Amino acid sequence: MPVGRVLPVVVLDDARHADPLGDALVKGGLAAVEVTLRTAAGLDAIAALAADLTVGAGTVLTVEQAERAIGAGARFVVTPGFAPAVVRACRQAGVPVVPGAATATEIQMALDAGLNVVKFFPAQQLGGAAMIKALAAPFRDVRFIPTGGITAAVIADYLALPAVLAVGASWMVSADLIAGEQWDEIANRTRAALAAAGGAV
């Protein structure tokens, strides 16, 4: 997967915010970002950010969304749950796909599809780092990207687990910061996130 150990998960309502957001993330020390397709601005934001960052498309629910995101410049695709058709389309396109998995059954489905990286979502609500540790015991070859409710206070707990590839988080790129165009604060929170993660990018 072309991501670092800290992956900001962004919801953009206005694609015009993409360029300054990208500058803030780079200034903060990150090279990858996940842009969700929860808003109409998602695809345009992916296209804008792809010039300077490794961009993934998140909240991908359909094959059409996956294809459009890849066309816009997404280098990887993330789904909130296991979506067989989306997984097949991404693998046929040669683009990494990370399906959401909250249970052992869904992890097994990912393995059956030839995948060994899953998004554990919503992480904090599902039991946090302790749950991943429990799931990793029988699934020794699976790597997890926990996302959902993760803050600076717990990010190190996740990254201490060998099974965790990266941590997805949004507190450094929250909607209020973006709406307020607080780019310096986003850069500062990004640096703080990396510090909390032990400096791992």
C-alpha cells in the first residue's frame, strides 16, 4: 500500500480547499491522504491533491465510483465494508483496494478475494487496539488500517501492534478546520499526529 503510517481521512465540501489543504499536509510531514466520496467535491479534490500527494479514494460504495476515482487520480481505493464487485474492479484495474472489515468473517472474505490489508472500521467503537490484537492472532498475515474515532491519545496504541499497517484519522483535518481555512493549524496538528505516532510517516 502506498501510504505512510498516519493517513488523514478528509471530507471536503469545497474542492477549492484541496490545494491549500495539500500544502498544509505536506508542510506537516505527510505524503498520503484519503479523500472520501461523501460529498460532490470528492472527485475534484482527488484530482487536485494527486499532483502533490499519494491520494486514495475513501467511502467507495460502487464500481462506478471506483472507476471515476481512479480516473481522477486515486492511487488506492477504500471501502467502508466488503464490496465484492468493487474489489474485483479495483484488482482488474491494478489499483490497491482496502475493504472495510469489522468481523472475522469479513476478514476471511478479504483473504478469499486475495487481499491481506483491511480497513478496521469503526475502530474505537469496535473495541480499539485490543480488538485488532485479538483478530490478528488467527489472521497472522493480515494487516489492518484502523479508522474511526481515533485521536492523538490512542494512535500510538494502534501503531504499537505489528498487525497495524497505518492508522486513519481525521482530527488533524476536521471539517471545522477546513471550513475555517485554518491551514497552519492543520499543519501543526499533522506534525502532532506524527509525533504521537512516534514520528512514523
